[in-house]
Amino acid sequence: MFEIKENLLTVKSQIANAAIESGREPVDVNLVAVTKTLREEKIRLAVLAGHTIFGENRVQESEGKWPTLRDEFARLQLHLIGPLQSNKVRRAVQLFDVIETIDRPKIAHAIAREIENFGWPLKCFIQVNTGEETQKAGVLPENLDRFVALCRDELTLPIVGLMCIPPHDEEPGLHFGLLAEMARRNDLVELSMGMSRDFETAIQFGATYVRIGTAVFGERESFNGLDE
């Protein structure tokens, strides 16, 4: 527990310093501690250390860990930060507080139906494929404005911001700047961008959520038997 607590303090200090250097308030930047492949016991240590915002990549894996934790600890906030399959939308809406990876009309329509059916409070981000990479999910920048209009105006989804994952071999600031401009143009205030290698740059460009895992929890474990 001591190691994870110290790691959290270090990362949060780095986030605060980056915010101050950018002329921003540290409280305006939230750490999403990424817990994909981690077992419940290790996540519990971060919760006991006082952290409340976590990110998972897979619905099925999350169902095996988070219901018990959420029954035990109040005020936890769980983000889905991985691709969402249409056959798992209902389960995702019931489990997560924030879905960051809405990226196509089929998923948007399905989420809207489930929100109407269940009435769960939910925040949604649209994932943008800023690098236009064929292997990566996300709305292409040229289609973003139309997709925001579909989600927000036609489907009345609670869209609060945009999310991106820049290409590994390109300057991340170019992508963060593009995402920030698209958000401004569409009157969206939240930006989920930046991971362990580039979160300080993301904060300079206005990130309100940064997604960090290894710097908090160390190297990843395998999570057997829950592959989607």
C-alpha cells in the first residue's frame, strides 16, 4: 500500500506542477488511475490511499472487479476508456459513470436507448482519431462536428467532452491542440488526453482528465479468463 500511495502522491504533484506552470488551477485536472488488468486487491490499495477516479478498458473485466468495490466504497467514479462493443452497451451504461469512447452512430444510438431505459446518470466523451490511424478507434476530425450534433442535439446524449490517443511516433502537442480546438468549437469543456509519457504536455493544452496507470501501479499484470 505504501508504494501505491507514494506513487499517487508523486503523480498528483507532477500534475499540479504542470497545471501551475500552464497558468491553471491544479484542481481543474483530474487523474484517472488506469486499472486495466489489475486485480481487485491492488485497486483496493489505491482506494484506501484516497483515490476515487479510475479507468478500465473492458466491460467484462470490470464486471469481475468493480461491483464489490463500489458496494464497499462510496464516491468512486469509473471511466470506460477502451473500445465499446454494441453487445456490451447495456452493461457498460449500468456499470460506468463515464464513457469516454463513443465513436460511431451505432454506439451512440445504443447508449441513448439504454440511458432512456434505465435513467442512469452518465457523462459521455467522444473519442477522436486525431492521427487518422486505420487501426485505431475514434471519429475522424473531419466528421467530428456532425457527430457531436448527432449525439448532443438529436440523441440528447450527455456529451461533456472529447478524448484522444495520439500516435506514438508523432508530437503529441499537435494532437492535443487539435482536440482542444475541436472542443472549443463545439462548446465542450472536458478534455481527456495525456498518459504517462505525455500528460504534462496535455495539461498545457487544457486536459481536464489525464489517464495514467503504470506510474501509479507499476507494470501490468495479466488478468486471466476475462478476455473479450
